[in-house]
Amino acid sequence: MTIRDQVEHVLRAWDKYEKSRGAAPVIDYDCHPEGGDVPQAPDRVSVLHELAALQKDAASSGEDGTAARIGGHLAYLAALMGERRPLTEYVLATQGCRAAGWPEDYVAARGETARQALRDFGIAWGPNLERELRELEGPLDADAAPDAIRQAAVELEPALRELARTSARYVLEVEKTHVDAYWSYWLDGAGERVRLRLNLQNAAFTKVRARQFALHEVLGHGLQSASFADRCRREDVPWVRLMSVHAQHQVLLEGLAQALPLFVTPEDQALIARVRLDHYLQLVRAELHLAVNSGSAIPDCVDHARVRVPFWTDEAISDILTDRGADPLLRSYLWAYPAGLDWFVSLAAADDTVIREVLRAAYRDPLTPTSLAALWPEGPPIGGPGASLRLRQPSVP
């Protein structure tokens, strides 16, 4: 059994253990062509020892990619048991990039880009933005959302397949659920079987967002993961064939999924406005991510969020801070969103040859930030160039 196969065996056992406790699963998407059942791990400490031994074996065998992947699991597992590494160290181990952040003027410029995109549709920046944007995008009843997402995926699929050069088959299942969690849409699966869950507790459905999430979840995560699985079925890949959101490929997955409209539907101005807005909001979330993990006072973080995003509710702000400050998984995973989106937004302005090379590689291998940077050395630093954070305060009348 190879070191990779042993790692997969341990991850399956650990995943079974976590799910038996009602905790978050370890495996997000199973690309293994055969899968297989394994005994449940007895506890987290046993998993820790097994992974540490395998990492040592991988390092001594020159399997640097596998060793780094194991390192991400070890960091997350230690966090589950109470370890609290400095954010930069933790994110580097799990997501494979620095949690450096972006300069204030850069965030402000991305905010102005978002404002202009919305002004073009007559939407003002203020507390009513979400309501006005929903009206513009065409409200969609929750019962109609699954069919609308499926139809949008069918219409957009040929263009995406041409860009990514993938012929992988996938079978989509859509479920509705009510979960008290940050996410509105979540995709997981195994092989060619893709499951999309719609969290009706958070999701707001519009015709534009149906196209957005057809790209993000179905043609982004779903087809991409099915493409990985298809390759695993046809050849013996060197990488671990189990996807985990606390691992180094997540910057690729979340970054590209959010930015896909820039590559597939650049003429869809309503959808592009959504991407511009999301880019800015992710950068603000990154500021809060850094602030809450550097000891900033919560009232100061709340004030900063209100100044940056006047249409966020107090509940939304509190959830952002809680997720990024207190949850061991989300403290790592949620950094993938701003880090990945910012890089792929920049890629959208690059030479077409580079774009196609990156997108085709992205549907072939679960690329790490290091792999992405190697494909486009001229691109910006993933995770930001670094910045000193200054929390904004409301203006005093």
C-alpha cells in the first residue's frame, strides 16, 4: 500500500469517527474510483499519531505534496483538540497560502468598482442595497430554484466545458434543507454523483443568483470534482483522492467557483455586478478575519463592518466574526474565499492563453496556491501582499 493509500485509509476512518459524533465531516468529495469501507477511528489522538508517522514517511520518501497535505490535516486536527496556532501559521498549513491581507486603498478601490457596477443598474450603496438588488435580479420562489439552477447549468455547460476541456460526466441531485450555518449552498459527492444542498434558512433566490450558483456549485465544484474523479478512474494520480475543505486545494476550488462568471459569461452584466460586489465583500470579511484573530475588540470589528458594508445586519456581522474567530474549521477554510477570488479576478484580466492554461489545469488536478502561482508567476500574491489593518470607526456628527 502506498503512502497516499495509507493516508486515504486514515482519512476515511477519521471521517467516520467525526460523523459518528455529529461533527463536520473530514471528506468533502470522494474522487477515489473504488472507495471502500474502513473501520472507524477510535479517537482523534490515534488519528494524530497515524498521520504524523505518515507525514514523516512521505517527507523521507520525497513525496513533498503528500507531506504538505498531511500537514494540513494535522494542523486542523490539532485545532479541533484545542490548539490555537497564530492565524498566518494555521492558514499556511491548511490552505497553503499566507493570511497576509490587502492594503486599505486596494479594498476601497474594489469597493468603488462594486459601487459603479451597481450604479449602472440604478442601485444605491446603502442599507437597502440587498432588497433593491433582489428586485433587480428577479425574485425566485424557493420551489422553483432547483429547476432554475439545473436549467442554467444546462445552458452554460458547453461554454465551461470548452474552456476547461473536460468531458467528465456528472449526475446532479438537488436537496432542500434547513441548517443553522453560514452557508446557503453546499456541494459534496463521490465519483460522478454530485449533491447540491440548498439551505432555505439562508438562501435568497433570484434569477441572477440561479445562474451564479449554477456556475459556482454545479459547473464549478460539481463538474470540477467529477473531473478529478474521472481522471482518478482512468489513471493512478499522485495526489490524495479525497477532498477536504481544510486542505490546500480549497483556494482553487472556492476562488474559481466565485469568479467563473468572469470567464464564462463576461457579457452578463447583472451577474458580473454580483461578482464585483462579492469580491469587495470577501475582502472586507478578510479584514474582519484578521482583526478578530489579532485581538481587536469586538465592538471595533462591528463598527468597521458597519462602515464598510452598511447593508449587513448585526446578525450577519456577528456570524462573520464567530465563524472566523471561534470555529476551528472555518478559521482556516473561510480564508480560501477572499484569497482565491482575488487571485482569479486578477487572472480574468490576463492573457487569454494563460487563462485557458490555468482553467484546463484546474479541472485536471486539485491545484495548490503554489501550483497556481507556478502557472501564472506574474499573478498577485495569493492571500494578499500584506497590510497593516486599521479598523474604521463611524463618523461622529
